[in-house]
Amino acid sequence: MDKQLIKNYWFDFLSDKNALDYPLGDITIFGGDPNKLAQLVYEGIKTATTSSYDLYEPSEYMPEVGDYNIILNGKQEPVCITKTLVTEVVPFNQISAEHAYHEGEGTKTLSYWRKVHEDFFKKEYQDAGKKFDYDITCLCEVFKRVY
């Protein structure tokens, strides 16, 4: 990761702003296909994401409303900056069709979302030595691209 490139990108964003009004939340690389997902965010198609709430470590960044996040591609280069608008903890089996649509991936349907995320979370849980089930809690985040 080229920290200087990311730092310059952030400071370019802040160049005409009061930095105190723009808290940097996270520098994010989406799982699965980082290049494709970063491009979907850049194009305004992907305006939501889901992560496993239970797998966050106590010291790990957890998205908060009002945070600004730098989205990286697969080469760990900045693509855009988003602002977190909504965060909500929801069981996997209660994720809405609306949230799935806003994730912007594939067919944008709930059935597509469930298939892709079930596969993704099963691997994450296995890697963490835990068992996936449909009641796991998910952190749903809604955001907009601002830069």
C-alpha cells in the first residue's frame, strides 16, 4: 500500500475544506473483486455494503455515520471517497431487498445478494474458526460517493 499516494489523495480532497469537519473513517478494500466493487462505488451504483458484525475485533475500525472513507482498488490505489450515511446491525436472514439492491452487485436482487454473501461469510467465519448460520449479525452501511 502506497501510504503517500493515499495521504495525497486525502489532502487533495480536503484542500478547500475544514479538515475538522471531515473525519477520516477508514481506508477500505472491498472483498471479493476489489477492482469491480470500487468501480461500482465510483459510478454511484454501489451505495451500500455489508460486513460481519461479529467478526470485528475490539481495536478494529467500525463504520460510523458521518465518517469519510477512502475506497481503494485491488492495487490499493484510491478510487474515491465516500461518506457514511447509515449504519445498522441486522441479522443475515433479515437483510432487505432494498439493501441488496443498493449493494449494486450482480442482478441487484436479494437472492443474488444472499448467495454471494453466504459464500463470502462462510469463508470468513471458517477462517475465524467460527460457524456461519443465517442468524449472524451483519453491519449494513449505506454511503454516498463525495469525491
